[in-house]
Amino acid sequence: MNRKGFTAVMDAVFVIILLSMASALILQADFGGADDRRTAADTCDIIFESKMSQTVFGYGPDDRVMKVSDLAAASIDLGDGRISGFLRNTMDSIYPWEGAYCLILEHDGGRLELNRYDPDYTEKTVRTYPVEYGGELRVTLAVYR
């Protein structure tokens, strides 16, 4: 397979994975249910415990499958911003209204923030995920309705 063919296949795989995760999150979300707190926590768990190929983000020479939490921590540590677009697209498909959420990721002193944090949130969760190569990824999701 030539270079263009490989790139096209990887692009297609990335889009399929992104759409699958977004669909799963939208289907599982219970907006307005009796216990809205679990929605943000479940959303975080589904995203950051999911697994993807590291080559989708341009990491590593092989097609190793890793948890999104590990890939996010690597992106924060490297400061390359590769995870930002993926997370923004995923979160925008789950919370499609303007100013709907703030997602903050922290690992080993590094930080990534998607959208502005406002303490006047409707729902908030803080989750931690172990990182394969060390430490924990701390994820804060605040939702504004």
C-alpha cells in the first residue's frame, strides 16, 4: 500500500472510531434523568477508558492499542495538543449547545483545558485514571445547561 492509501485508511479508521464513540455516548446519556450527576461521570469513564490505536495520534511505530487516558496524558506531557481536537469533537457531539462544558485534564503538572471554566455549573465530576507509564490523569468535567 502506498503512502496516500495508508493515510486514507488511517483517516477512515479515525473517523469511524470517533463516530462510534460519539454515538455510544449520545445513546447512553440520560439528560434530565433523576440522577444527572452520573451522566458526567459516565461520559468521562466511557471516553477515557476507551481504547484506540496510538498511531491515530501519530505516536509509536506500531499499531498498539492504548486507553484514551494514556494517550491524553502523553499528549499533555509532550505538549503537542494532538488529543485536543479529538476530545473537542467528541465533547461537542455530546454537549452540542454553546458553552455547554469545560473539560480540564491534568497530568504531572501539565494541563489541558477545553472551554472556559465557570463555577456556576449545573453538573460537575472529577475523575482520576491510572496512566500506564506512571501517575494519574485527573479529569474535571463541568456541564452548563
